[in-house]
Amino acid sequence: MGPIDALWHLLNFFAPAFAVGLLTALMAKLLWRRSLKNASLQRLGTWAITGSALALLAGLIVFGSDGKMLTYGAMVLACALSVWWAGFGPRRR
């Protein structure tokens, strides 16, 4: 596998985390405008994408392959918890 192929594999592996994280942050800002007025979209998106990516990596380590439904469920849960922590958690600004 060449470096371009490795880059494509890496980008495709993290694409679901990026998409779910970005959409979750956007929907949270839309649904809870008043409650999340002090939390920036960038902060929510960064937390959501990071949480989702970590869940995907954990699923890859635990199961030995990607694309398992349990991993995607863990990614959605990690994304939701990350957005909650960044927007409504104890250290919100």
C-alpha cells in the first residue's frame, strides 16, 4: 500500500466520526439555541468529533476491524456525551 492509499484509508476511517460530530453539533446548536448560546459551534464540534473518533479507535482496537454496528453505536453515544459535556457540563462557560 502506498502513501496515497494509506491516506485514503485513514480519511475514510474517520469520515463517519467527522460527519456525525459535525451534524450533532449543528443540531444541538439549532435545538438548544438559548441554552447553548455561550458555547461556540467550534467547541461543540471539536468535542463531538473527538469523542466520535476515539470511539471508532476503541472499536477498532477491541474488535480488530472497523465497521461493526456496536462500534457505531458507541460512536453515537460518545458523540452525545461529548456534546453534553461541552455544552451543558459542569465546566460550561
